[in-house]
Amino acid sequence: MKADKTDFYLRTAFHGNLPESIEGNVGWQSPSNIALVKYWGKHGDQLPNNPSISLTLSEAHTKTSIQFKWKKDSAIRLNFSFEGIPYPMFGQKIESFLKTLLPFFPFLAQLELNVNSWNTFPHSSGIASSASSMSALVMCLIEIEQQVSGLAIEEEEMLRKASFFSRIGSGSASRSVFPYASIWGRSEAVEGSAQEYAFPMSGLIHPVFKGYRDSILIIHAGTKEVSSRVGHALMDNNPFASVRYQQANDNIHSLVSAMKQGDLEKFIAITESEALQLHALMMTSNPSFILMQPGTLAAIASIRRFRNETGIPVCFTLDAGPNIHLLYPHENDIAVKEFMQSELTPLCANGSWIDDKAGDGPSKLAIA
């Protein structure tokens, strides 16, 4: 399937010469996502060693705009600013990514790009900023392609294409382009799932999950000590890797069933187990590393105690960082937030948290 889809995008790439008068400005907002069944370990061209399922977020997002105009030479040329400040290090990463995409977007060699990006949350802190930033960037590229080529594609294909190319920049970014929930990686549990792009699950989940809340507790706002890229590579020699991949596949089947039926007890059990397995893998890699902070452990203990005492179906998950994603149905919003204010926000850096929820994917920005 990978070769077929890759060949398709190569065959349909726009190779026309652009007029010197070409210029424009596009912008997209794309969310982060939080994996429920975790993807940890990859191979080949950003392909997952196990499938994953995520909730698409709403408020934790990246806004990216690209001004483009014709240039004479044929080298990739871009200027990158993050939150209004030139950021050459990120610019170099984006330039490298665009060079990778040149066979599919050859017209980029004819354009000078000014890229500006803004986050609503701390980057590199374990809230999948690469997922939101790469998917927003790719949505912009696809729109530029449509403007310079004059060709339009159906929304379903556009999102699949965005997922395919977002994956090359960041694996988890493949899941950010679909509303509410998606699966990335081939699994018998979901027909249509694939290695090369994510597959939307909005039609496969109980309505309770479309209103799910995610209160993101910023336990530590700084940059994490070990990047996700390094963490994935360490799975190659992790002694528990094969067992982990089998467990992830089994959990996919169970979670798909739970999300179809609205089985919150099973959802909670799988989600919390997956979060702890992810961090156990970090602690058993060589070299090992620990991304949880003391506040992370204190929050987990408090969440479990609150759930046991009240029966409210609130649970936690973690990405590759110390920050807690507190997941719960919309109907429990008031009670959970009262609990948060009294017991959890004192554990957060400067009391910081993000009031988030399941969202409906990327949206086009109004650009003047």
C-alpha cells in the first residue's frame, strides 16, 4: 500500500512553471492530539511498530501562516519565525522536511517562503507540539499547491494526503487532521487503517467521546530532557519491545470495542495502563530516562483516589513528558474542575493548565 500511495502522489505532483507574479498568503490552525494506545517505536520512513489511537484536541493547537512569492533560483528558501521571533533552529528542521517533500511538491523550489507559527501551549514539553505544527504546515502546503496549480481535491482525499505527508514530518502528526479520534497503523480492529496515514474514527465511537474533556495539567513547562525521536530509537534494543507491540495490538482491539460501546470502565483501564507502559518503556531502555516529575506521581495518586471515592469516570494519560491529560465526560465537567482547583492545580507549574476537549481537526485561518 505504501508504494501505491507514494507512487500516486508522485504521479499527480504539480510540475508546472510558476509565473513571476505568483504570490500569496495561506494559514491553517491544526490541533495536537493525545494518544490513548501509544505509538512508541518506528521503522522505515516514519512507520509505526504498532498501531495507535488518539483523541483529537481543540484548544492545544498551532497556527501557521505562509507567505509565498516567486524566486529565480531553484533552492529551497524560507524564513521561519516562532511566535513572532526568528527561530533558525526550527527553520533548519522545516527546510530539511521540505527538501524531503520536493519530489511530491516540486513547485516549492520556485518559491520563497516566510513561515510564521504560534502555539497555544508549551512546545517540547510532551504535548505533541510536533503533531500540531507539522500538520498545520502540511495543510498550508496543500493549499498553496491548490492555488498555484488551480486543481482542487475532495476533502476526504485532502485529509488523507495531509495525514500522509504530516507523518513524514512527525508520526503523531498523522492523527491530528481528523475530527475527534483516529487510528494510525494497520489493525484488524478497524477496516481501512493503514501504516502510511491515519484513519478517521469519528463514525466508530460512542457520542460520549465526541464531548470528552481533556484538562491538561502543566506539571512542568520546560523542555523535556529526551526528545521523542531519541526515545523511539531506543525501542530498537528494548528487551520488552516485542511484548509491548503485542500488548498494544491487543489493547487496540479492546479500546475500539470500548469506544464503540461507550464502556468507560474499560476505556479507563486501557488508557491508564497504556500511559504507564509508555513511561515504563522509557525507564527500561538503555540508556534509561524518566520524564515524570514528583508532581506527576502525586497527581496520578490524587486522580485515582478521587475516582474511587466519587465514582466519577475520570482518568489520566501521559504523552512523552511529565504533564497529565485529565480525561472525563462533559457531564462531569463541574465536579472534576472543582476537584482540580483544590487538589491538582497546586501541583502545576504556576497553577497552569489548559482547558481542552475533543475537537474537529484543522481549520483554515482568515488571512488578510
